[in-house]
Amino acid sequence: MLVPLLVFSVGASALANDFAEAETLRKAGFYNDAFPIYMRLAEAGDAPAQNAVGLMLQGGLGTPENMEASFGWLKRSAEQGYTPGQANLGAAYRFGRGTPQDFEESIQWLRKGANGGSPTAMYNLGVMLHQGRGIQVDDVEALKWFLLAREFGHKDGAHNVTATAYLVDSAGQKRAEDAANDWLGMYRKKRNSPPAGSEQ
């Protein structure tokens, strides 16, 4: 039993090293060098790499722009439960990037990403709730997600907190703040809990 475990560990370590190399290259602007590494990892089923491939195809970075292929890779990443992939898939549905625009699907994936801790998904979900895209307008719920986006460091979260707070009364503001605090408590408790099942 030790041999398979050792092989798995080495394989996981190699994948992590390759992903780190691709990240370093991408951040330095060497997109043509980063993309093939991401693609190799994505084809092997690595969810973070699938998300990266989707974004690079979307932006034409290191590869010709291909919105349909981008959508496919983001969907693979999201379906594996990768939070940034869920956030980006939600945005793809929201703006019709590589797929017909679908606000209801967007809400579904943005909510998953937001509950996973993505500030981008939190912010976009708040916008959808405020605008009533694919869901009934709910500025209290929107304010909750803008508060959380701000807490998680989204650059536009604070502005939207201020703007949305004007649209709800003081009782609504308190409901949003209480809901955000409750969510934060549950999220932090979950993050501090030992993972269920076998180690990844």
C-alpha cells in the first residue's frame, strides 16, 4: 500500500510545481510559455489549471482568443468545485462569453462561487440581485453580498456598499449586516474544521 501512496504524493507534488512555474511565467507576462504548461495540467484534470486555460483563451493570452473553448474549460473547472472557476463560469453566463447569455445559470454558479469565498462572485451576485437579473430584485440580499465582497477585499465592494445602503432602510441595513456576519461565522467555522473524507 505504501508504493501507490508514494507515487500519488510525488505526482501531486510535480503537478503543484508545474502549476507554480506556470503562475510565475504568467505573472511575468510570458504567456506563450505559461499556456502550454497550464494546458497540459488542464488536460490531466487539474481544476485550477482548467480555470487558467479558460481565462487565457478568453483574453487571447499566449493563445488565440477562443470564447467557446474558454467556456468549456471554465465549466470543467467549476464542475470540479473549484471556487474561482465557479465565479468565472458565472461571469461567462452573465455576459454571454462563449455561451448564450443565461442569467439564471449565472446566478447558480455565482452563488456557488460566493459561498466558496470568491470576492468576485460575491460582488457579481450582489449586482445581479440589485438589477434583478435572473432573480427577483433584493437590495437587502445584494447589500449582504457587497458587504462580504468588501470584507474579502474586492476593490468595488466598498463603493457598492455605500450606494446600495441608500436604497434600503435602517432595518434592511441591519438585516444585511446580520446576514453577512452570520455567513462569515459559518464560513470561518467551516474553514477551520478538519476536511471530511480522505486527504487530497
